[in-house]
Amino acid sequence: MSTDHTSIEWQKENVQLGIIGMGDMGRMYASKLSQIGWKKIYVCDQPSNYEKLKKEYEVNESDTLGTPINVMRDGYHVARLADWIMYAVEAEHIDRVVAQYGPATKIGSIVSGQTSVKQPEIEAFERHLPEDVHIISCHSMHGPNVNPKGQPLVIIKHRATQEKLELVRNILSGFESNFVELSYQDHDRITADTQAVTHAAFLSMGAAWKANNQFPWLVPHFVGGIENVKVNVALRIYSNKWHVYAGLAIMNPSARIQITQYARSVADLFKLMIQEKEDEFRARIMKAGDYVFGSLNEDHVPILLDDKLLDEFSLSNVPSNGKRETNSHLSLLAMVDCWYTLKLNPYEHMVCQTPLFRLWMGITEYLFRKPEMLEETIQAALYRKEIRSDDMEFVTCARGWAECVELGSMDGYRTRFENTAGFFKDMFADSAVLGNKMIAMISKNMQKTS
């Protein structure tokens, strides 16, 4: 009797999976694959971490079905064994690591990567992998602490047979993510348009609060409604590892364009604000808003739920008394101006949305589709001078991040990131709880409307 090697049951028992790099995403993949029943999983990290990792997984990571995660000494041992290998290493190190272990890849294996920038990854694979190896990369469009169910998972068939593609689909199907098949070029363009510039906005917010020695949850005009989204997402980003965002911003050429334009939009709008050029300011905001949101019809389901519901996600103990202080929302106005200037339609990229991008789109859409709120924002931006210092620091920080990316300085990025993260670190735990609730809420709403 012949054996059906295409059945997922046979594959789970016999196909050997490998993960090189056991950072947060590597661990998430290893644990998830183990939980959904893959029997042969081989992982490794830097050789200096071998003993610690081996002890940790021997004690903690055998599930109730007896599916072990086997810790190997280094990438050579993984590459020689695995039928599917995922490199889960930082984008800045991908070429060096693939050069070291790639030549040992087993004939006919599939090689993938989890970096957020695919051009350097694909170039490393082409440069260092044997020609008899298949290349099918992937990218889970979310962080390691987010439930992958319903989230986008990009699959990039670069050099492979259809049979190998089906195997990759079987391996990843248990994540219950939504598969999106793209080229690596389209992946990088879309992530530049969504993730990179979104991160830049939140990084600038955090840096501006630090520069002003502010904890925003204690400042009335940063409390309530969509302000809670800004605060929680900014803290969520700063609670993660700096290299996750640095690689995406610095190593993706398209990202530099978006981040530079965002900083320019912030500065241009601020110049109009301080000169109180209301007609010019209003016309620019409305023109950009019409470009991004003007085609939405009455049947469009809002990304975010009611503003009042967002009040539940506050870190603040400051009583709101049912009133919301007006804010300039310069970060949101500049984002729409940036999209308009670059002629980007963010709705075209919702198929590859991350939870953070969906939240960012949600609060931006909410502001621009609430005429009364948008008018309050315009008036506050032009005439509420008591918040002018906050906006000035935001302009400075947005330019600082853009210059750091333009210079390609990983060290500079790390220093800026970690200095700001240190200022907010005591609130990371509380913010994570609220952030997870927000993401769960918006993910549930997404599944209802998809």
C-alpha cells in the first residue's frame, strides 16, 4: 500500500522542521508548531545560548502529546536535518547567518525567513544557498504576543515548485492566519507604506513626551478616546526590542521615503499652525482627507468602534468628567498629508495590515470622518497655544527619527529607542494588558467585517 506524502497527517509525523534563531518570533513559531502537532522540530540559537536553551526546553516545552522541541547546538545541525527551515534572525544579521549555515542545507529542502524586510533576506538566500534548495519566505504580520488567528501571514514563493508551496501552506495552516501571497518587492513596498511610517509616528510621540518630561496619561489633552490608542500603542512599541523596528526602517529603501515625507508633512503643517494661516492649513487638511477618505461610502464599516468605548483603555487616573480636551492631533493630520503627498491609498494595504496599523488607521479614520471633531482639531492646532510646546517637540522628534533612518545608523536608532524606552519602562506591564485588549477588540471587529 502506497503512502500519501501529501497528507498533512503523514507530514506532521515525518517532515522535519527547523528554526534558526530563538528570539521572540522563533519561540512563538516553535511553540505553535509543537502545539498543532508537528512531531519533529529542531531549533537553535547562538551557540553560546545552547546549554541554557536546551535546559529550558527539556523542562518546559514538551507538550501533552509528547511532541518535543529538539534544541541543536548550532545552525549546521538544523540545516542538515530540516526539510523546512525558517531563519528567525534580525534583518541586519541575515546575510551573515545564512552565509554561515546556508551551504549545509539539505538537498530539496525549503528555506524561509521571518525578517520584516525581504530584499536583504532574498538576496542572502540567492547568494548563499545551494541551487537545489527551494526558497519560500513568510512573514507573520504581528508581534509574538498576538494570537495569529485571523492575522495576515505573507507567503513569498520565490524559487520553488507548487508541491513545496503546498507543504509550506500545510505547515503554517495551523496558525489559522489569513494567507497573502506576494512577491518580495510588493511585500517591502507595502510594509514601508504601513508599518515603517506608522512606527515612526509612535516613536516620535514617545520621544516628544520624554523630551517634555511628560507621562501622557497624566496630561488631560492626552487622556480619553483615541488618545488612549496613541499612548498604549506608543508604549507597546517601546516595550519591544529596538531591532524589530530599526531593520524595517533602515534596511527597506521604500521606508526611508515614507518616513522622510512624514517628517516633512509634520513640519509643513506646524509652520502653518504657528503662523495661524487658517485658510491654507484648512485647505491642505481637507484636500488630503478627501483623497484618502473621500471615496468611502455610507456602507463602509468603521475600523474602530465608538470613541467612548476607547475610554476603557486608559492608563490614567485623571477624571475626565465626560469632557475631552481638544488636541491638535498633528501626528494624524500629518499622516494623511503624507499619504496624499505620496499618492498612497492605505486602504489598498489592509490585506497586509498589522494590528498596530489597523489601530493607527482606525483613529485616523475616526478623526477625519467626524466633522465636528476634525473642526475642533483644526481650531486647536491653530489657536490653542498652551499645547504648542507639545507640537514643537513632536516636530523635532519626527525630524530626528527621519534623519536617523536617512543616515542608516543602527547604533543611533538603538540609542534613541532605548533612552526613550527607559523613561516609560515602569508602565510597560499595565500598558501591555490594555494593549492586548485593544488588539483583541479590533481583531474581533476585523473578523466580523472581513
